[in-house]
Amino acid sequence: MKLEYKILWFEDQPHNVSGAADGLRDRLSRMGFKLSIEWVENVGDVGSFIAQLRQKDDFDLVLMDWNLGENRENGAILAKRVRSNTHTEIVFYSSATPKELRKAIYEQDIDGVYCTRRDNLTAEAMAVINTTVKKVLDLNHMRGLVMATVSDFDNLIDECIRLRYCQLGEEGKLELLNHIRGKIISVCNSNAKQVEKLEEKNSIEELTEHRAFSSSLKYQVLSSLLGKKAEDRTIRALLATLGKYDNEVIDPRNALAHARPVEQGGKITFKGRSIEFDDEAFRKLRQDLLAHGDALNDIKDAIDSGILND
């Protein structure tokens, strides 16, 4: 699982459960996750759909309505097909009573399916979600989540820098290459051979992919590019968020890499170099990562729109 919580939702009339979808989105947001829903209103060729599901199986939860419309397989039959191709938890719902739903599931001989009324769908789904996300609060899973997310951010920042590079004139391109080269040289100037080799690197790809062009340097270069248009209100707002990148992304990432479990008052917390991680700190970190992911995508869109051009 990453910061995106993915639900595969079988419902022929999504508007009937829009309130439940909004409720799940709000609650997951407070937990530091972004909800992504793939709606399935009409399965069509069930065999073909199941084959796709088998290949794609990256959902965190399946929600299944019992009545999927006239002349279509009901949700209980479809749930059996889904269960045979994924171990993802399934919440089966309808306006019928849970007893009736459990009977329908029992007749299909399916395990691992939660049954609930439609009007209790948000609460029941959240109860299941709370159990599936507990693993993310584990130190090793949180390390993996943060490392993967920051790696994605690195790639996104590289893309922003390269996109801006392509918009510059020859003088601007040379200035940017020298700026990045200088940042890297300042980090590895203790190794003369590395510095000499850097002088031979004259493409934006070679420099942005250099192992010494760290997450911190990437963010600094992107900030300097945006800083030239700081008078623009949109850029100024994006810079305000990016200015917290070190404290809210890089520092926690580095601290997590060295964190160790410590028992305090009967609860396990994790102590990094200068940061203590508990459930609340993990929740805030996930929310910060979501905010910075949105900001970086906004920065990419702003650059792509030409807002930095003279």
C-alpha cells in the first residue's frame, strides 16, 4: 500500500452510494490517505474482466452491491468469481438485512466477505479499512512507504527541472547545467575524480540522474527555478509549500531510515535521529506527503503551462 487507498467498487448506480464514498474519502484523508475508486457499473464479459483483475490485483478493498441490475449476475455470484482471483477483503452490501446477505454468501461458499446494510456501509467499510492499514503503522512498512514516495517525488522534481530546461534559451540552459553541476560538486568535492568526471557531463539527463544529485539538491534546484518568478501569486504559494520540503519530507525520511522501536508507557514509539514517531506522527507524515505530492504536480503543471517563461 502507498498513500493511495484503492477501492474496486461494484455498483450499477454509483449515485446511490455517493454519500458513503464521500464519507470514506473524508475519513481516509484524516488518516493521511488519498481515496481512489474504480467504479464497475457493468461487468459485461465477466470472464474477460476477471482475467484483467487477476493481472491487476492492486486494490486494497472490494465493495460489492448485491443487486447489480437486471439480466446480470448478482453480487454474491460475482463475489465468488472475484474471491477466486484475489485475497483482497470484500464488503458485500444491499438494502437487505445482513442475515440475508450472509445467506447469499454462504450459498456461494465464499470466505472472507463482510456483510452489511447499505445505510451502514461507511462504518462497516471503515472497520475493515482500519484493519488493513494497521500494517502501514508498522515501522518497516512506514519506512518502505516513505522511501517509495520520496523516490516518486525525486522523479517528479527531475521531470519539472527537465521540462523547464527545455523551455530555456541556450544561455539559460547553460546556466541551469552549471547550477546543478555546482550543487553536485559542492557535495562530492572531497572526491577529485568524481568532480573531474562531472565536468564531462553536459546533458540535463546525466546531471539529474547523477547519484550525488540527492533529494535535497533536487528540491533546492527546483526552488531556485521557481524563485525567479516569486512575484507571481501562484508560484509564491507553491514556493511556500516547497519551502517546508526539507522539514516535512527529507528530514523524516532520513530519521525513519535510522529509527528504532522504544517502549514508553506500554506503547511502542520509534525514535529517529531527532524525531519521535508514533501513530499521530505517522498520520501527519502521510498527510504532509500527500500535500507535497499535490504541490509538486501543481508545479509541473505550472511549468508545463509556460508560467515561468519570460
